[in-house]
Amino acid sequence: MTNEERLKIFSDNLNAKISASGKQQKDIAAALDIPVQSMNNWCKGKAMPRWKTLQDLADYFECPVTDFVYSNEEMSISFQIEREMRRMDDANLKVLLSYAKFINEGRNKDG
């Protein structure tokens, strides 16, 4: 993957997070003490933040860093499951784990 493709993935993901938050670039930049021009360059796919700032963005949006740096196609099922598990309460997590156990037991019987 080229650097330009990686920048595009990051900017697409960042723009999606910003849009979903209902906030503006300048609001997020101010909250994270980031220059507005830097935020604008990231959103346009001209640059990427350093690791510390990338982690700050992830913390701000309450998501893993991988939500910014991987395309949907690159996200493995384990990343997706991990992300969804963090969003679940204990009751829903127990239901999911029970279902996974049920599926696994069915595979073992068929195999």
C-alpha cells in the first residue's frame, strides 16, 4: 500500500469520526490542543499525526487507533469483534459468548 493510499484511509476514517460526532474540526482541534491547520491537513489527506496525537484522537473518539489506520477491508474479524465487545454491556456480552459457544459446539459435532 502506498503512502498516499494510507493517508486517504486515515483521512476518510477521521472525517467519518468527525461527522458522526456532530462537531467541527476546530472544536476537536481545540479540545486536543492541536493546531487547526494540522487537523485540516489530516482531514484532507495531506499528512498524518504522530503516534501520541493519533492515540489522543482515539481517546477523544473513544475508539481504538485501528479505527483510524485501517480500511474496512483491512480490519480483521478479531478487530471488529474486539471493538464491538467493548461497546457491549455484560448481559449482551454473555449472550454473544453463549451464541459463539453454541456455534462452536455445532461445528465440532458436524466435523
